[in-house]
Amino acid sequence: MKRIKLVIAYDGTNYCGWQIQPNGVTVEEVLNKALTKLLKEEIVVIGASRTDSGVHALGNVAVFDTNTTIPPEKICYALNQQLPGDIRILESCEVSSEFHPRYCDTTKTYRYMISNRRIEIPTQRLYSHFVYFPLDVQAMKEAATYIEGEHDFKSFCSKRSQVENTVRTIYELTVEENCGMIEITIRGNGFLYNMVRIIVGTLIRVGTHMYPPEYVKTIIEAKDRKKAGPKVPAKGLTLVEIKYQ
Amino acid sequence: MKRIKLVIAYDGTNYCGWQIQPNGVTVEEVLNKALTKLLKEEIVVIGASRTDSGVHALGNVAVFDTNTTIPPEKICYALNQQLPGDIRILESCEVSSEFHPRYCDTTKTYRYMISNRRIEIPTQRLYSHFVYFPLDVQAMKEAATYIEGEHDFKSFCSKRSQVENTVRTIYELTVEENCGMIEITIRGNGFLYNMVRIIVGTLIRVGTHMYPPEYVKTIIEAKDRKKAGPKVPAKGLTLVEIKYQ
């Protein structure tokens, strides 16, 4: 029995997120079916990040156990033959049988794209959030510096979450603008439920001058979801990478 | 009666191209219906470029005549309310009643995207052509220099075309690679049927070392479609801009 780790990219547009659920097709479900068909064993993957409905991924991670004789590095190629074009396995390799993709120290990187122009470009609409009013990127950059570091991010966590410890460390939060596309990259040791999308919604309020940049400090201190900005749509969000220590 | 010029962007994925035809929905048809509904007059647009099925646009152009009292510059906003998210009018303005979008001296710019990596990224699949084998971008750049200038491009024209004069001028043809995405930009005074897609198919053969770069000169001189590379898929192609002199 071998444990195989997969690095998975997907276009989340047509999926109800990662985790199997009754209301629609999920990435986890498609992956289990494709692996079961390919390896002729009942396969159940364990995913690292249960991305929400509509969120994209460049580097989600999952593991499964198998008796297959296919060399671990070749599984990605064989599996991609079984998968629809909106899911691709970028890498496959063998890992220790103790390796669990969630119970590990990790650094995760997310990216959020904001299309900031007068009229939306149709070919960008599936992978970015369109904002009509001009955003002050300099103010957003300044606000981002207050989010970096170790903080209690309770204000940036959806109420549905039942996590007790809401302290996380953000190693880096960058805001870059290029030809009307604002790219926000955030790297940290863990993220609360909807945390990235609430941080981005808050940065957009800074970008419209509804909040001054330093008000982000007040939001963090309040430990109150109501103080932060709204949650932005899923389609602008991509899970870029999960790094294991 | 005013003549209005529109600059139109669209995601060609779900359209059978620009021109009205019986087999499926086209951009022209959707635009005529939306304008007719908005302006409460029977509107028929004249398009500048009849892009093929699956080709995208950032700057196609169309004109129509109307008696509307909506200010010309506001028509784009009102019209976008009537259009699906995969078609957007970026600009609207009044032009002379003699202005015809096709019978004019123009410079057109096209872009073609090639995703050149081991395994395709799902979020890039709708807007680029995936090529598995590593392409030699330097060789493609060299081949591009032989295509620039005034030439008889008969070898790069699909047989279906009945154009008599196949001489065109390419002002610029650039090949740039960034993170596994090869971006080919081509600017010229006119393009034959499928010319951009056949040029890119030929450059890909140069990139795989099937053709040496200077073989492009032989292809041009042959004036024979069979000598050039294959036509690449539509989904990688975007009509970026049409400039009127």
C-alpha cells in the first residue's frame, strides 16, 4: 500500500467547491470517480483545502492510498486522461503513510483578481471580480501592511465558522495593478473561513476611500465580523500553492 | 439619422463567430436583437471583422444608423444592460454617415496565446492553445522576422478564400514567453482568411524544430497553402484592435 500525493489545478466555475455534497458536482467527487476507474480500486481522496463553490485552484493538494503498480510520477498523466478539462493533476508522487494534507504545518498562498475598469472585459469575467469605481491602489497597499503579521483575525471570519483559535500569521499581502487588473496575493500559515474574501472586501472599501487605510487596525482590534468589509465573490479567488514544512 | 460606431469585446467561446448564420448563435445576431430592443427601431449592424467561431475580441468594431435621442456616448452603458456577460460594448460614439467599418484603411492587431507546459492549467484552457512539447521561442522570434513586411501571403490563406490579391503588410509580429505562456502579437494592414492561425501553426512548427526559422521564406515564396503549417484552434485567438486612418 502506497500513499500518493496529488497537486491539483481546477477551474471552479462549474463546481460546488471541493467537498462532496448533495447539491451539485464537486471536485472531490470527480476525482474519486476518476481514480476509482483508473486504478480499479475504491479510492477516497483526502483534500488539503476544501475550497468553496466557484473558487479556483492552481495547487490544491490531496492524498490517497493505493496498491497500484503504476509508477507514482506517472499517475498524473494517466489520471488526466480520465478527467474533464477543467480539472488537471499537475504532479503526483509517493509520500510517507503518515502524511496527512491537513494536519501539517503549511504555508498557503491565495490570489484574488479585481478587474477595475469602466466596462468589464468578457474574457476576464470568469476569473476576476469586476469593480466599476476607480480604486486607490496606493491606499490598498498601505492597508495591506496592517494585515501582515500575527493577529487575531476574528473580524475577518464568517460567522458560520466554529474555529476557537482565530489567531493567524500573514507573511505577505501584496496589491499590484497592471492594465486595470488588480492582483492581490496573500500568503499565511492558515486562513479562517472566508478570510481572504473578507480581507479583499475590506481592501476594496479602503480603495474607494470608504475606510482610511489605518482603519484596518481598528477592524482587527474589534474582533467583530460586522466591522470588516463584505465578502467578495468566489470567482476572483485562486488557491495558488500549499507548501509543507 | 445618426451613424453610431461601437467598439465590442466578446468571449467567443459560446458563439458561432460574428456573422449571422443558421447553425448557432452569433455575436452579430445578439447585438442586433439587443439594439432593436433598446432603441425600439429595427437595427442591423455592419461589423468590421467577421471573426470565426470561437475567436475572441477586445476591439471589434460595428456601426448602425439610428434616430435615437440617447446621447451617442451613453449608448454603450444602456446596451450593456441588455447584453449577456460575454459581450460588452467598450465605447460608442457618433461617426460620419459615410463611415463604413470595412471599406477603410485600417491596421488590425491580433493576439494568439499558446500555453506551453507539461500539463495544461484549467483556467487558461478557454483562451489559449495548449502545446505539450517545449517550443524554442528564440527560433520562433527569428522566423517572425521573415513574416514582417509586405509579402504575398497566399501560402497562409485557407483555400476556401476567393480573394484575388493576397499581398498584405505585416507591420509587427512579436513572440514573447512568460511563465509558460507564449504571446504572439501580429499587426498588419489586412489579413487573409485564417492567416493569423496559419502563421501561428507555422511558428509552432519552427518552435518544435520541424522547420528551421528561415524555411518561412521558402513557404512565402511557394505561394502554396500546403507548404505552411496547420491552422491552430480559434480559442487562442483574440482580435485586439482595429485602428482607422
